[in-house]
Amino acid sequence: QVQLVESGGGLVQTGGSLRLSCVASLSTGLFNFFGWYRQAPGKQRELVARITFGGSINYVDSVKGRFSISRDNVKNTVYLQMNHLKPEDTAVYYCGAQRRLPKGDYWGQGTQVTVSS
């Protein structure tokens, strides 16, 4: 059974930083990619950042230059470093991953990030 467990959310002031962690129950090498997604109230879930098995990284335009995704294959953990946070970053952040074989998509339970103005 694949499990993804997020942590690191919280309340922070505008301009502050947080680091989210996503610990996978299997080796990160077994996944095609890991992604951080967020969903604000009344909005659809959106992809924030993604890192592939080969190390390719992409970000949604609104977080470029402020957020950084990284991976620690020894700890089976994917991180999202969030700097210069803005109130519009407030959302529930989810870790998502696609396993290679057998193919499957998995989600964590989410962690709340609230940025106060």
C-alpha cells in the first residue's frame, strides 16, 4: 500500500517561509513523478511544482522564483520550500505521485498553509 504523508504546513505572515515535506512509504525511485498541488476554497486543485524521476522540474508561473521542489531519495521524501509567501498562497497543499509499475496515482491527506496579510 502506497502512502504519502505531508507535514510542514502552518500559519505564517506575508513574506515568510515554510517547508513542506512529503514522505513516501516506498522508494521515490519507483515513481514517475512527485508533485505538490494546492486547493484554495472555492477553487480547483492546481499543480504548483513537479519533479520527475529523471529530475526535470516545473513550476506554475505564480510561484516561480519563490518556491523550490527537491527530493531526497535516501529519505524517500520530497520537499517544497516556499519563500516570500503571499496571502494568495493560502490553500491546502497536497503531495501527489504516480507510481511506475503497477501504474497508479496516489495522494496525501493534505496540509494547510495560511498566509496572513
